Amino acid sequence: MNKPLIHPYIPILIGVISISLSAIFVKLASADAGVIALYRMLFSVLIMSPIFLLKHVSELKLITKRDWLFSSIAGIFLAFHFILWFESLNYTSVASSTVLVTLQPLFAFIGTYFFFKEKLSIKTIVAGATAIFGSFLISWGDFQVSGMALYGDMLALIACALITGYLLFGQDVRKRISLITYTMVVYSISTICLFFYVLFKGESFGPYSTMDWVCFLLLAIIPNLLGHTLFNWAIKWVSTNVISIAVLFEPIGAAILAFYIFSEKLMPSQIIGGLVVILGITIFVLDYKILKKFFIKNA
């Protein structure tokens, strides 16, 4: 495997900043969760189509049945991740939803162990546990003991499990397929899945306000094309665990934006939790043995 031109942490950082805007755009849109997810993926596919058709379409012939299967599963997982997460924002706060949906290490540590036999050091587990604890602290002051809030929290937690599955299946396929082709295939499958979901649910395909269409487009450009696509690139060089821990930065950015845009106040526990998350990530990053294991070695 060739050495990447840039350090994988750089696109991961840009990706985390990009996905922090996702919940904000969803909250600003008035459409149903399935519709928002559909147009987010559809616009992403349309934007990527020219590059794919001109330079990468021939690569479809090289995709094995196993890769088609894994890509299809990843696309379906991604579709329902968006549906459940967007729906959760109707019942709970941005802080609570983003915190729960970014608790991927809980699932990724288990998934990479069983699927890829990746061994985890005690230090890595402690770092992940610290970051997860910080994520819970962020949302502690925002959690509400009510049926609706609890329902929203559960939707976000299931969405978290789905996005981890999406990354795990992608980690396997991306080692053999180029970024553009893999992303195009997965996003297309996800779009088709969402189309039939919206059709089955009887949700409206339109018309929508200008603000809604702007939100749909921005969701496609920023979180998807600058966020998830960068993660798909990085998965070729790093473990799912690296991305899962880095994504814990998302609740911090989303909570700050929600405070200014929706007047969702930040509680002291959320501020302290943010610092704990950063501490956990720092512990992980400074573990050079893990970095040597997860990143490609110098030639």
C-alpha cells in the first residue's frame, strides 16, 4: 500500500468540522427526516456524477460480488443512519443527539475486534472510555426525563450503531476500490433506499421553500462531500477506531452552533464534558504504538 500524500489526520479534522454543521442544517429544514436524507444523498450523487462518469465509471467492472454486497449493506446502513438521526432531532436537542450519534467507539471497538481482529491496548480503551464519558457529560444538563426526549435519544443511539456498521463495511471495501467509485456506489445505493422509504412512508417529495432546498444542498456539499467522503478516503489508511474517536469533536462544534442559532444553552456539564472529550482524544493520539499500528509505515 502506497504512502498517502498528506497525513490522514488532516482530512479527518476537516471532515469533523464539516459534519458538525449537519445537525444545524437539518434543524433549519422543515421537511420530514426521510426527505431531508433523500435530497442530501441525491444532490451528493448528482454533484459527483461528472467526475465519476469521466474518470471512474470503468472501475465498476472490477468490483467483485463481495464488494457489491458490502457496499450495498454500507449504503443501506448509511440511509437509515440519516433517517433515524434526523428524526431524533425532532425530539431531543442538538447536543444530546450529536453526542449519542458520535459514541461510535462503543461499537467500533467491538466491531473491529470481531471483524478485523484488531487488538486494542489498555491505553486505547482508557482513551476511548474517557472520550465517551466526556460525551455523556456534554449532554448531561440537556437530557430530559420524558418519553419524547428518551425516544429521541434512542433513535440517535441506533443511528450511531448504523454509522459504525457503515464505516466497518467501508473499511474492508475501500482497500480495493478508489474513493470516487466507492463513494458513488454507496451514495447511489443509499439514495435508492431513501427514495423507496419516502415513497413507502407517503412523505412529500415537494414543493419546499427556498430555505429547505438550500439546506438540502448544503447538507450534500459540506457534511457529505467534505465530511463523509473525507472519512471514506481516510479509512484506507487508518482504522475505524481513529475516525470514531475523532468524530467525538462533532458535539462540541454542533453544541456551540446550536447555542448561537437556536438559543440552545450550554450547561457547565457540557463545557466540562467537551474538555474531557479533548483529553480522551489527546490520550489516544499520543499513544505512538497505536499510531504505528493504524497508520501506514514509511517506505
